[in-house]
Amino acid sequence: MALRNPIRITLLPIGLLLAASSAALCQTAPTPAPDIPPVAHGDAASLAVVTHQPSDPIEPPLHPIPGVIVDQVVAIVNGDVLLESDVEAERRFEQFQPFTTQGPFSRDRAVERLIDQDLILQQAKLQPGDAIPEAEVQKQLIALRRDLPECKNICTTDAGWNQFVSQHGFTPAQFASRWRQRMLILRFIEQRFRTGIDVSPADISAYYTKTMLPEYAKRGANPPKLEAISPRIQEVLLEQKVNGLLDDWLKTLKAEGTVRMMRPDEVQP
């Protein structure tokens, strides 16, 4: 039988509530405490009926606490979860690669790039090779410190480099780990797709003249010499030349596996 005029009651602290319940079991006709309004009898009242009185001196009114989103799933790649924080880290990491990105940061492109990177790393684990030597990682980081326009004047010392990295939201160890992963991905791509692809000295010189020099001029920085930057230009051109082969291969991996991008309003798994 529904309650026509449900009566509000005041919730007691757990100790008092348990004591009141025990007393009720021992009485034939329970008598409510004088300072608590009686509960209507009949069918059990719903939780919505049991509310707090604003003037209750024992407990203040309860207010709903809004949920705080700490992180959010943006994609699931064969069981691997990619988070919004990964996208943000990719945005910050992208600033260390000014000559491999085009235009302003795009979140959608970053998500696609993270999915592709994860697929490549999954395949690399199936074909394990030698680890990237620490000396090789440090060699590339030293070159990066020298070549980045924004870093050039402050990264001549380890303290300056660490400060620069920290300003972009990484610890030196975190950044070195991401750079090592980048090297692993590029090595896998080179080993799998470079056969038949050639990056000539003329290609490197043309990229230096037409792309890098204007970029350094726009930033008001002195460019490194061609001989010093040639290995990195070769790396960039290699990426560009294998993109077609890589895209086809990634499409196959996505078709054979399970890749799911989450909408912002979608319920998280």
C-alpha cells in the first residue's frame, strides 16, 4: 500500500539507530522517541521518503557530491587502454619534434597516432630484438638538446636541460623513456619497411634547405650545420617515405584486431 502522505524522519547515528532497532524487536507496539516523528505504517517506505531535516542538530543535511573525473578512456587497442592523460603527454612530447609535425596540435590526430604507436609496439613485442642501448639514447638526446631552437640557449648544461624538460611536464627519466620508445618504433618501421626505400644525400639537402632553414628563420634561431643534422633529417624522410606502406599495414592490423575509440559522452568500460 503506497503512502499518501509520507512523513519525514531524522536519521540517527548508526549506534543510536541499532539501539532503537533492538528495542523495537522487544516491544509489541513500538513507541517512537519523543524527539523523533513517528514513521507511517504500511508498506516499506522507499529511500526517497527518508530524508534529513534541515534543522537536524545531530547530522547536517547531505548534499550530493559531484564526481571528479581524474582521467578518461579515449581508445582501447586490443585490450590496451589509452587515456586522456596519454593524449596530453603526446601534446607535450610533440613540442620536442617541431620538424615532424605540421600545423597546430590536433587532438584527433594525436589519438590516431597513439593508436598506431600502440599497434606497432604490440607487434614489436612479438618479434623481440636487441634493446636500444642507453648510450644510443643519450647520444640522440644530446643532439636534440643542441638542435631544438627553444632549447638551444638554455640546454647546454644538464641543469638547463632538466629545467626545460620539467617545463614541458616530464622528468628527465620520463622523457628519456619516451624517446627510447620512439627510437624502438622507428627501428621496427625501418627494419620492416625500409627494404627498397632510399634516402639520398640530395633528398637530405633539399629538406634542409626548403624546410628546416625557413623554420629556424621563423623562430629567430641559428640553424645547425647540415652535417650535424643530417641523421635526423634522414630519420624524418624515412618516416615520410614509409607512410604509405605503414598505413596499409596498420589498416590490416586494425581490421584483424579490436580497436575502439571512445566518444567523450560514452560510458567508460
